Amino acid sequence: MTVQKFQRGDVVHIAADLGPSMWHFQSDQDAVVMGSYADRFGGDNHDSYTLLFLDTGDEVSWYYDSQLTLLRHESEEFIAGIKAEREKRDAQQSELAWIVSNWKAIREAPPGATMNELMRRVGITEPWGNHGEGIVWHRNATWTLNLLDDVLRAGDIAAVEARIILVAAELAQWRTEKARS
């Protein structure tokens, strides 16, 4: 039987160098282990983990145990606190008034909650696609940004709302036409 190196609640430090295949992953910071692949989905993969980042509350999978160093163990309450802060921040960053008033400062790297809300408002109901693919989310977010950026930069919430209604209607019409063909 394979013994798992880390358990849920373990606070770990992520190595600075994750190797060339994981260059796009966050590194050199602390996170909480949420579980191994086996914990979450069954099977016998006890070597890769989902982590919850302390600073953002984002969950990212799959870091390898060789990339992690144990710092300490924390409680479920600690995890709940990180998630509560994330929910509070996401709620604020999903408010259209907040998005419009902060757009110029955040437009180069909008928070995920902001992009999810904008995509939802224009009618993208599955921003990650059917299989939870990051590339699909990125494509949908880029499409949404291209359609809304100019009006968001103008800073007029009524104009933003009008553009969102227009884009949502056009997307719905496109889907209807596509379904017919």
C-alpha cells in the first residue's frame, strides 16, 4: 500500500523551480493541501495534489509531492477561513459597479471572479466548456474582453449594461441559428 506524503490541511511551500512542463504554474509560495488525486477521485495516484493558495484562495491541481515541502499542519477551520475570504473577495469582484469603477486598474489581469461574471452576463453558461479545460476558459474570457473592453474603459455603467444586453442577444441568436443547421 502506498503511503501518501501529504494530507489535507498540510501547509506546504511550493518549490521555486517546477521544471519546464509546469512553467505556467505558481511557484515559490505557500499553500494548503486539499487532497491527492486518489483522495479526490479514487485510484492509486497519491503523488499529485490539489493545493489551496493562502493568499488568493485559488485551488490548483496537480502539483507533485517532490515539488512540495511540509511547513506545518492546519485545521479545517483554517481552510474554511481562506475560502471565506475568497468568497467575500469574489462577491465584491463580481459586482458590475465594482468592475466598471475598477476596470482601468484591473483590465490587464482581471480577477477570475470578474471574468466569470462578465462571461455569465453575456450568456456564456459554461466558461470552462464541457470538460473543465483552461484553454476554453481563456478563449471565452478573451472573446468577452474583446467585446466589452472599450465600453468598460469608458466607465459608464449604463453603456456597459446596454452592451452586455446586446452581446447576450447576439450570442443567443447565434446559438439558435447554429442549432438549426
